[in-house]
Amino acid sequence: MRGYWRTTATALAGLSLAPSATAQNRPDEKAFFDLYKELVETNTVVDQGSCTRAARQIANRMKAAGYSDSDLVIFSTPEHPEDGGLVATLPGSDPKAGAMLLLGHLDVVAAKREDWQRDPFKLVEEDGFYYARGSVDDKSMSSIWADTMIRFRQQNFRPKRTVKMALTCGEETTYAFNGADWLARNRPELVRADFVLNEGGGGRLDARGQRQALAIQVGEKAAQNFTFVATNPGGHSSAPTPENAIYDLADAIKRVQNYEFPIRFSDTTRAFFTANAKALPSPTSAAIQRLLANPKDQSADEIVSRDKVLHSTLRTTCVATLVNAGHAENALPQRATANVNCRIFPGETVDGTLAKLKELAGPKVTVTANLPVRPVAVPPPLDPKIMGPVQSLAAKHFPGVPVVPMMSTGATDGVFFGTLNMPVYGVPGLFLEPDLNGTHGLNERIRVTSLYEGRAYLFDLAKTLAE
């Protein structure tokens, strides 16, 4: 999953000129393109393609750069042989300096050829963009991390801090085997680090290609699905009764719709809203300031929540996404079910959310948490040792573009590293279009200049944090 918040970028528009054109001007850029192209053109849709194949291809390139077999671990399980991944390690010179983990995912969302204008698994350059499934999410960052590790070895860079890289499978499919989860549970020694650099942050371009803002993701919500079930003996539709499974379910869902979870602030969202209180127009700016002073200010909440993303950033949200009811046109329904998808604010729990949903559903509807129950994200600190290089290098690579801390209202594989007490940061660097580049949709694409300039920024960031 890759996303970026729209309203901040709109408020801060016009702060920098468009990126300058550059691509494949040096041998190292050509080598990066070859790696990126091979990865993008390897189908890694779960149950259709092979992440394991992609992991082996990258491992082969790393071996050619000088990594030994002991530096590289290609992993999978017997039950999921094509859902494998790669962990690579570049040892540091100072054991006391600890380690950092570069995290990316190899799998992509499914893409049907008949729906796309171009073959989704062939990298096509057109009008200054690379088109393909995964060109953004997440093969742009996965390629950059692999390229970074290769360049470190080629340049004989000896970091003080050990640098690890994990490219995993299963991030895009809720019920699939997930390599990040498996590593954290079964091979924590492979990935254990002091902090993680991950997807989730990024930059925003306007319709003219002008840079607007950079975001660093510092925390994310946890995605959790819940099933609502209403049952009834049913009967003939010619003799209806007030007791009806569909009506009971509808009443429960309506109560969920009308309920607002309380406003919460983390250090990240407080910093995020403080920045936006200065940038957004009235009355939203004044309402944000009132909420920062008093989260229970309902009138201020009403104003701020007119923006759906601001609303989601303030609280846990739950929404009905699937319904299924009845068994015949001429019969009273014996069963009605709904899926309710919740995005849980950091610090709140699945159990606590389940308890509230049961209360809202009432005695006629049962509510259960769907498996797998994903862990709740642990919000990382706004650590100056991370934020300092992020901001100083952004000033160097993207002059005049502000860096805004944000909490993702979506979810990434970063949630699985909370059990290892590893703070995860969604780093900026890759600038996207206002429509988020077709990510998860049709004709996914990335601006060529954005890819290469993001590569340069992220390489410098990884190197600086490793020194």
C-alpha cells in the first residue's frame, strides 16, 4: 500500500519548481533501470505469479555485486513456495552502532490485461512516465533499496551501522501468507534492527508536475475486519413478521454509521495538525486549533471532519464494506451478514474496538473479529536522529519543499515489527501525482524524473543513517 495525504499538499502548493529531467545518464542509473524493469515485469500477484522468482533475481544481482551466500537469505515455506522473499545484510564496522532495516514488498495488486491500455506486466515509457503494475507500489522502493545495497558494496562502503534489507511477499492480500509477519514471528534475528525505513511516506506533485510537499509517515492505523451476523428462523414471505434478519442487520450497521469514535492525538498527528492549522484556510484552520486545545469540541470536529481524510486522521473509523443476506426471493431471510472494515488508531486495540461494535450492534446481531487479527501499529517517536537527516537531505534534493510528519490512515507491513520494538518510518522521496498514479487501479505509472530523483534521495538518506 502506498498513499499520500491530499489536503496538506493542496494547502502547501506552489512551493517549488518542477523536477529537472534526468534518467539513465550514468552507468549506475542504467543498472538501476535494468533491475527495476526486470522486477516490474516479473508477475508477483499472489496466487498468479512468483515473489520467490523475483527474490532470486535480485539475489543474483547482489551476488554479482560481491555479496556472499551468507549475506543473502531467500526464504519461503513449503506451503507457500512462490510467496518467498529476500533478506540481505551488509555488516557494520561498529557492533555498538546497531542496525537499520530497509523494508519493501515484492507482491502487487492483480491487474487484468483487458482492462489496461497497456500490458500491465511490461514496463512502457510514455510521455515522461513508466507504466506498469507495481511501477509505484512497491517495486519503485523495493528496486531502490536493492540498488542501494548493490551500490554500497560496489563502492566499498563500510557503514558503522549494519544495514539489512527485507523484500517480502503478501502485503497486498489480507488473507495471504505474509513474509513480513513470518519473519517477525519465526526469524526475528534476520530483521531485528533499531529502526525500519519503509513505504508509506512520499511526495506530492500538482497537475503541472510542481512539487508541493513531502510526507514522512510516523505511525499508521491498523486494518481489521469484523463480521456482523443476524439470524432468524425465516418463513414464507407472504406472512412477514417484525423480526427480520435483514432489518436487524441494517439497524446494527446504521448504528455503526452514526457512531463517531473519540478524537485521539499522537505526537505525529498533533504535529501534523499543528502544521495544517497554519496552512489551511479558515474556518478549517481555526477549527483545528480549537481541537488541538480541546479534542471534545464537537462544533470544531464537525468543521474539520468535512474533509474525509482529516476526519480519518483524527480517530478510529469503521465502515460497512460487504453485505450478504437471504436465500430466496420468496422467503424471509434466515441469515444476513456484513463485513465492517475498521482502521484502528495507534494505541487503541482490536479488543476495544470489538467491544464497542458489539455494543452498537445490540443483542440481535453477533460481532466477531475476522482472522487474521493484525497487530496494532506502535507509533514511533519523532526521533531527531531520523527526522534531522530526512529534513536536511530534503532541503538538499528538493529545495523549498516542506517535510510534514503524518500518520497513514491505511496500513503497511510495518505493523508486524511492533512486537520486536522496531519503530517504522515511511520515508519520503518519491513524488506522486494528484491521482496517486493509479496505484491499485488502472494504468499505474510513475514520472520518470520522480523515480530517479527519489532514488538519489533515498540512497543518500540510507547512507547518512548508516554512517
